[in-house]
Amino acid sequence: MYQVNIHEAKTNLSKLIKKVIEGEEVIIAKGNKPVAKLIQLDYPKPERKLGTAAGLIEIADDFESSIDDFKEYMS
């Protein structure tokens, strides 16, 4: 745990946030009395759901056709 006064917190906010990201808790004090705590927020990752696009994609009947079938379009 790391404790700083309000003035130091305002002056070094970026450095304090870096400490928090590295896993440290930062206490902000006013007159040597703790008044706030900086901690890293943990947002849960959304759960992935397989198959949500099922039925939305259609593959053409000629998908596996030879490229020779499209020569007329290539000139």
C-alpha cells in the first residue's frame, strides 16, 4: 500500500495510476488521515456465445466452382 497527500496525488496522478495498474493500492490522505483509495477496476469480459450467426450466412451453390467458370468476368 502506498500513501500520498492530496497535493502529491494531484501532482503525480499519472504515476499513481501506473502504480495501481501494477497492482498496488494507493491511499490519498488529507492531513495524514486516509480519505480515498485508488484501486484497479476489474471489468468482467463478456461471455462469448458460439453460434449467434447461425443461419445468417448463405453459401452459393457454385461456391466450389472452378475459376475457369468465371473467365468471362475477368477481362
